[in-house]
Amino acid sequence: MSARLRETIPTRLRPPLTDEPTQGTHGGDNSVKRTILPYSPLFTIAGIILGGVEQYIFNLPLFAHALWTIALIGAGFPVVWRTLRAARAGNFATDVVASLSIVTAAIIGQPLAGLVIVLMQTGGEALERFAARRASAAVRELEKAAPRIAHLISGGRGLIDVPVGELNVGDVFLVRPGEMVPCDGIVLSGISEIDASQLTGEAIPVPAHMGIRLMSGSLNAHGVLSVRATARAAESQYSKIVELVREAQASKSPLQRLADRYAVWFTPATLAVCAATFVFTGSWTSVLAVLVVATPCPLILAPPVAMIGGINRAARRKIIVRHGAAIEMLSDATLAVFDKTGTLTIGKPQVRSVIALPGFTEEGVLRSAAAVEQGSSHLLARVVVEEGEKRYGHLPTATQHRESSGEGLTGVVGDIEVAVGSRAFVARRATTSLDVFDATEDGEAGLRAYVLLSGKPAGIIEYADSLRPELKTFLATLSELGLPRTVLLSGDRAANAKAVGLTAGIKEAYGELLPADKATMVSRFRAHGEVVMMVGDGTNDAPALAAADVGVALAGHGGGVTSEAADVVILIDDLSRVGEAVAISRRTMRLARQSIVAGLIMSGVAMIFAAYGFIQPTQGALLQEAIDVAVILNALRASWS
């Protein structure tokens, strides 16, 4: 990246140029894992294939054995070496028995079996590194979307384009239609509407005029705005979202693998049996037999096979699970946290009601307003037109359209002049008092459009978002799955958030939250011992999704950074698929644990027979393969519909 280009990116938004070491999940020297092991799966596969060609095509078993042995030494040594260093640090996981099995395979002359173990071990680690790299994509997506250039109004030089990093507090800049606000500021002049959905999650545009404060990351809909900066870009709201996502990802502790949790007792037990066998028999052959049948293939194979099966099953239901850890955390979730707009609600404003004042009818008010609104591209105008067509079919044609950006518009329908817009907009065009509008106020009214017909107050159109039709069934499903506690976090007004929560059956509802507030609350829930599943759909939810134990993104309308920050992505606009994801994860983990326990029990019994000399190393290897097949077949049930 050139120095000139980097100067246009605020320091806190710049992605790191180097891939810094990260804390591993199993201890030991991470540099060994990072510099050698990424190539081990490819090297191992190449060795297996080349040896197989010599063995089964050219019928050269000695040459094949030599190739497999060389590959085992080359690919297995880094695994064994790293395991020794980890064990010295007190970390005894599946890697210990796997490494002993690799050494055993080399000693008893079964390099192909050792290569299979190396492939399973290093392949799983490669997948873990891939998932970690994918996690950082959320920050890259946010950084890519950040504005790079600001239109600075300079007294001496007029309007000049400068990198956003050069804007200082007090500078005045221009925001053109369709542009993102580069830094927090206050409007000095101009009238427009601001799409702040990336920050608040609310789809309804916010009016922008003199004195209104704007947050970086919000989008200017139409009019030109002159804005005075109140914070530098690096300290503005959008930059804070980037930092929140970055910090949330960095603060997550690595998940201990399911296999390692069982290995905590299985590894010491295996070593104890080996020691006891040698003490009482003095036979290294019996020790090798014990190690062969104790090779932790059920631990190594069952979780990834079951998880891959669960991930594939979820994918068939349009549910993308990014990694196996997401399956585990979904299965263990104790608390479900939801965004409101676009998650529990449809996410698009609709006409809630049409209030006709005395002397007018609902049909007359809505048809006239919809006829005029046909000449506008505004979001709320389209909503009114859709409602009018749904109720009354074909709409009359309006003429003489005049639109005041961000306020309202007028037109003529037949011989009636129609005005639709804000209270201030219609007040300038009314021929009689607007006090009649006040009688309709109930203290809980949301967004409204006021309608004048021939200069007289005729009616009010109220807008609201609607709950998803599948919401109550979905919440009941979560309760049946063992997730009875649900929480609503919203950027909307607290009263609206509580009203939606009450209607949906969610007792805990919090409103007026910025992205940082949502992430903080999620972290607070986790600190209290909850395993948190966060479900959201907008950029404003990205920090909370990253902070949760498992983030679920609804991406039916295009996920963007939300999908990148999440662990699970729902590809269709159907909230009930979240419940399916939880159900699939719980079944997957049940089968994984079942396979592990059954495999370890069979291996444990075989270890006893091997210790007494009833099983030789070669026989033990065959027996272990049979156990592996049984474990794999059971784990594969996770992919069955």
C-alpha cells in the first residue's frame, strides 16, 4: 500500500500490515505451529498418495513403505516436537496420545497409520487457523466501507477534497447526496434526511436540518448539508464500531476443543495403563499394543465428523455455520439476545393506521396522499403508495408535484390540492388551524405524516414496523430447546422497545442503545456466566455479534459486515431458522459426545486386554480401526435430516 493511500485512512481504521502471532488453544510454541504445521496437511497427503501409487499401481511395497516412512518423519516430527514443548508447560491434551501413537506407528513399522493420525491432527489445526482468519474479515469489511475523502470548505481555497484523517474539530465540510458522513458533526445549513440504520438499526430516515447532530457512518439521503466537525474521524462513531468489533474478537478466549476436555482424564489414564503394563509384564510389545488401541481416534475423529455433518445439514437449510466452535456454543447457549428492527420485526416501516378527521374519510385521505406520493422516491412515500394500492387498487393521477427535501410534498389530484408531510411543512400551507391534529395525539404515536386537502386538515398517516409473523412460534421453540431467557436490545426509543418486547413476550427489553452499548450489555451477560447467542441483522449489531459467544446474522437482504462478524449466517429472511440452527447444534453435539464416550469405552476395554497380552500390536491396530469405523458411522448421523 502506498504511503499516499495510507494517509487517507485514519490510523485507528488501518488494518495491520503483519499477521501477528496469536495465543494458541493448546499452549506450546505458536511459532512452530504457524511456520511449519500449515504445510503439514499438504505434505502428508502427498506422501500418502505417492506411497499408495507405489503400493497399489506399481506393486512396489518396499518403496511405498520407504516413502510413507519419510513422509511420517517429515510431517510427524513438528507435531511431536510441539507436543513435547506443550507437555513441558503442563498442557496434556489429545496431542499427547496422538504424538505417542505417531511414534509408536514409526517404531512398529506402520507409517501409513501414523500418517493418517498426522493428517487428522494437522488438518484440524489448519481449519482452526482458517476460521481465525475469517473472523478478522469483519473488521476489513468495516474499514473498506469507511469514507476516505471529505469535502472541506476552506475560506481561502473554496471546496477542496482532503483525506478524512485531516479533518479537525471545528472544520466545516460538505456532505453530498448519497455520501456517508465522514465524522461526527452538527448541521450548519441544508435540509435532508439521514439513514442512520447502520448505527441504530432503525430503517426510518431521520430529518436533518440546522442544529441536528450527525454521527459518522450515517448516510445522507438527498439534500446537500454543510456540517461542522465535532470529533476527528478516528474518534467518531463509525471508527468506534470498527474498534468495538476488533476488540470483541481479540478478547474472546480460545474455545477448548471438545476432544481436549475428554483428554484431560483419558491421556493420564492411558499413560498410567502403559506404565502399569511395563511394571507388571516388562514387555515393550504389550506397551506398544496398549498405545495402539489407545490411539485417541474417537477423540480426534468423532467431533469433526459430527460437526461437519451438522454444518452440512444446516447448509441444506440455508444456515451457514462458519466453524465447529459455533456448533458447540449454539448447543451450550443459555441466553438469546435479539436486535429489534429487522430481526424481531420485518425491518420496513408500514402504514399502521390512517386517521380521518371529521368531514373526511380514510379512503379519501389515503388515496389522495398515495396519489401525490407516487411522484416521490422517498421510503415512506413508497410505503404509502403500496398501502393505497393494496387497499383500493388503481390510484388517481396527481399533477403539479413539488417536493421539499426531507419535509413533504404537494400536488393536485383532480381539483384538490394535496399536501403531505411533517407538521411544520403542512402548517405553512394550511388555511385553517391545525389544533384538530392535537386531539389525535396519544403520547405513544410514532412517525406521522399529516395530510391537507384544499388547505384543510384532513387526516394523519401513522407508520410502524410490524413483528415477524413467525416470532411467537420461534420463541416457543427456543423455550422448548432450553433457551427460555430472551433479551431485546434496540437503538429505538425505550418505550418502543419495551412495547415490542411486551407484544412478543420478551420481558427484558432495552432501548436507545448505540452499538457500543449493545456490545457492553452482551459482555456483561457473559461475565455473569451466561453463554450468549446474539441475533442481529445490521452493521450496528456487528460489535455485539462479535462480543457474543456465538453471533447469528440474518442476511436475507444482504448481510455485509454483519455476516462477516457473525459465526452463523441465516441466508433467508426467516427467523425460525435460528431455532433450527440451535436444534441442529444440540443434536450434533449429542452425537459427538455419544461417539466419543462409546469409542473411549471400547478403547478402554481393549487396553485392558492388550495389557494382559491378549492383543498384539498388529491386532490392536486392526481393532482400533474397527472402533474408528463404528465411531465415524455414529457421528455421521449428524448429517442426516
